[in-house]
Amino acid sequence: MYIGQQSLRCRVEYWVISGYNVILEPYDLLFDTAVEAYYKGDWMTVILNMERALRNKAAIRRVKAHCRITCANQSAFGEPLSSMVVPVPGAGSVEDLGFFQKIMKRADCVNTCESEKIGPPTIHKVTEDVDLEFKKRTPYNYLQVAYFKINKLDKAVAAANTFFLANPDHMEMKQNLDYYRMMAGVQQEDFKDLEARPHMAEFLAGKRYYSSDSFGLAIDHFEAAVEEYFSADQECRALCEGAYVYDGYNYMEYSADLFQSMTDHYMQILNCKQRCSVELASTAGKDKPFEDFLPSHFNYLQICEKYEQAIEWAKTYLLFHPEEEVMNQNLAYYSAMLGEDKAAAISARLVVKQHIQQSLLEKELLYFAYEVFGITFVDPDSWTPADVMPLKLREKQKTERETAARITEEIGNLMKEIETLVEEKNKESTDIAKIVREGGPLLFDDIKITMTSKQLNGSQRVLLDGFISEGECRELTRLSNAAALKGDGYQGRPSPHSPYESFQGVTVLKAIKLGQEETVPLKSARLFFDMSEKVRGVMESYFRLDSPLYFSYSHLVCRSAIDEKQDDRDDLSHLVHADNCLLVSELNECIKEPPAYTNRDYRDAEDVLLSYGHRVHRDKDRELTITAYTS
């Protein structure tokens, strides 16, 4: 179970503004209070505070979306300002002033609206760790125990099921649910998903009825799902309009001018809005989002027995996939049955037309920014027409996909070679001292020797710097931010070395796969692979190896300090480990166990451990390092 961290902020019970508005208590403080009560066995306090934490978090989300949508409607850019006779934005200085006046009015509207309803925004900021706990539905893990302790079985079952849907590999919760099913008084309808989103609940219900041939009920639910989808999409898009996230470099180094900074922020917002289609297609317990989620609604709906509605839904589906042969055949059949003239008068659903038009305009802007400014955009939708992407980008992506396929094949071949070498190594040992003769060429002018074997108090050791440029540093940092997972490479533990910092990482193979899925740019994955190959070549050259060098693994790691745990510390960040053992100076021993987990002892052979690291981003609490170990 997660143990909550006590926030340094003062607890706010409630404040009164304008005589009636009550500020919500921060949900992270409520969560911390509930966790503390859990370990004291105070079950009612657990329930009271955890339920309030969930309600307050949901309320903050609703308020922010409501305020941004309402203020957008009140300060649209199309109409002239009352003090001006020209529309905005325009091409002259007067029009520019009008445009920025609209911006300022909307900002004032949003700030006033949110402050009146939930209070100052700073009191609702939470750490990434707390945010992750809510995404993992951890509050329901605590709640199911507390409900069970006070004999509220229906609520305990609902909380347990809600948690398990998002954590299907949690064996303890699976056992709890099996136990609940055998208990007297527990009903099947108690197994609810308390976090189910309306559009997804309606969609899944429609699929169930469709599978059981209850087409009338299926259509009702799919129609409700479409309506709920666009409400959820509007909320998701509004929530994208938050503060700029400084991705991949320190905010103090950011020095863009007015229009470049506006471009950066707006493209980040549009990227987020485009990803709403992925978020809305995702559901708890499913590894990947539903493919072609929104269009699939209309594919199901066109089965309806009323030809007028079937034609409307078929035409709506064809807005996404106009060339699909089967749907065009269906439409031709429906039109023939109803009559061609009547069918021609029926249009596709207007809200879907508008949604597609808006999405395509956003994609064009994002692709323009990608081509001109290098702001990466990966289109999440399969229905986007090919010509929306500029020709140069299409050709570039084709080349990158071919390169990724080749790299994947190369990695597979390398893995086979490594397996063969390991088998050979178990049969015969080799004296590495006869193979390694350090001091060879470094191959690249930018790479410098910082320390040699003599300075490092050992044999066959070297410390090099300058492997990658600053631009490559930033690219790898962006890759880490996009692809790395907490605990990757550390048996899933985000804080493997100490409770004061967290680690997240990504391997070359995972980066390549994400690149093929267009989750991350292929050029970033390629750079990661190229860097590992670069260090291999330099090491083989410097140590004048007579046999090829193979990596045990390559790992891109981001190490971050946990803000709440840095006060009054004078200890090491984690245990000192030299090569492959932990140094215990008091005992004059070096113990071979994690985190020094790179074992290099094979029979009587004397192996060489080669590593390289380059700090690509560093501020007061964050460090990113690439490390490759070879044994």
C-alpha cells in the first residue's frame, strides 16, 4: 500500500469569498489524512477523507472545464469588439490590440471564475506522485478495506472492483473479489466501476447488446454514447488549455520571443487536444485504446432497421473513411430501399462534420509547426487523409519506418549473437588481459579522455566525456519524458535506491517499438540506438579489442528528487557501489547485491566492465543519464 507524504502546505478547512462561495480543501491533503488514519485503524476517518478527496478532485476538473468553456463562449475571436469596427484578429496594429484585448479578457474571465469556485489555483497543485496514485485508483484500495471493516459490503465490493479494473495484475485484490463473490448478501450489481466515464459505459453496453443480437437496445446505447462522447471531448479539450509545460529543458534557459513562445504554447495545447481522441478511447484494464473509436460508433449504428437513420449513420461513418467499400455498398443498398431522392436529402450528422473539420485544421497547424519549427506531432487518428501531412514529412516518416524495421531486425540478430556468445562463454574462459590493450584512437574529435585506468585505480577502465551534443541531449530528454516509465529496469520499483528519489527508464527495444507505433518520434529512438552503437565502436577502438563487443543492455534513465523528502538531509542519495559490489567501509567488504546488480563474474575469466554516462539535463532536482554496461 502507498504511504502518503505529508504536504508542507497548511491545511485549509474553508474560506468564504463574496459571502457564499466555499473553497475546496486540497485533495492531496485529504488523501494524506486518510492514509494516516488507515494505519491507525480509524476507518470512518479513512472513508470521510478519501471520499472527499475523490469528490474534490472531480469537482476541480469540472470547474476548470466549465470556466474555460464558458469564458471561450463569452469572448470568441470572430466578432468585433464594442470599441472597434473591425473584426479580430487582423493584419494591422489596431487589430492586434483588439486580438490581445480578447486574450486578456478571456484570461481575466477564467481566473475570476476559477477563483470564485475553487479558490487560489496554487492550493490545488499536487505532486506527480499524488497524481499518479489517483490515476492508478489507489484511493479505492484504501476504501475497500475501510468499508469492509465497518461491514459496508456493497461499497467494499464496488471500491475493490473499481481498483481492480485499473490494476488487473493485482493478485491480492483479485483474491479479495473472489472472496466477496462467495459472501452472503453480495449481489452481482455491486461489482461496479465507480470511475466509469459515461461515454465509455454507454459504448460498452451497446457492444454487449450488439453481441447478443439485441439491436434495438444496442442502438439506444450507441446513440447515447455519441452524445456523451462529444461532451467528454469538449471537457478534455478545455482541460488542455493549462500552463505551458517546459518539456526537456530548464525553464530558466527558455528565451523565446513573444510569437515563438505563443507558438510553442499553442502547439502544445493543440497536441493535447488531438490526444483527447486517445484518452476517450481508453478504458481501465485495457492495455491499448479502442482502434478507430469514434467512427466505430457509426459503424454499429448503421445496422438500424430504419433506413433514414441507417443512411445518416452510414454517411457519417464515410466522413471518416470515404473510400471504404463495404460501407459504400451498405449506403447504396439503404438508398435503393428508401429511394434515391429521399436518400440524397439525408445528410451526415452535423456535429461530426464540424468535429472533423476542426480536427483537420488543427492537424494542418501541427504539421506546419513540425515542418517549420521541428515541434514533433504524431497523429493519433487512423482516419486522417494522407494529404493532410506535407509531402516532405510523409517521405521522411516512410524512411524512418524503414529504418526502424531494419534496426529491429538488427537488434534481433544481435540478441541471437549474444545468446550464442553466452553459451560459448560457459564452455571456455578467456583471459581478458590478453585481449584488452587500452590507449587506442577515440574515433571522434569531440570525445575526450577524462580519467584513465591509473587514475581510476584499476585495470581496463576509462572515463570519457563528449559523446553527445547539447541538441542530442535535449532530444534524448524528450524521449525519456515521452517513453520512460517509473521503475523500468528496477523490477518496477520507482525508488530502488532510496526513498528520496525516483527513477524512470526506457530500453532501446522499447523506444524502437514506440517509434513504430508512432507514440514517439522515430528519430529519437534512432538517436538512442545510434548512441549505444557509437559507444560500442569507441570502446572497441580504445581498448583495441580483437573480438566484437556486445552490450548486456542499454538503458536511458531519468533520475528525479522527490520534493517532499529533501529537507534536513545530509546522507548519500544511495549506497556507493563500485563496479559490481556495495562498499561497506566499516567491514572493509564489498557485497555483490543490488543496486550494484551488473554481475561480471564468469568462472575464472577476468571480464571488463565498460560504462558510459552523459548528463544531459541537470537542475536542482533532476538528472538524466544514459548508461550502457558491457560484461
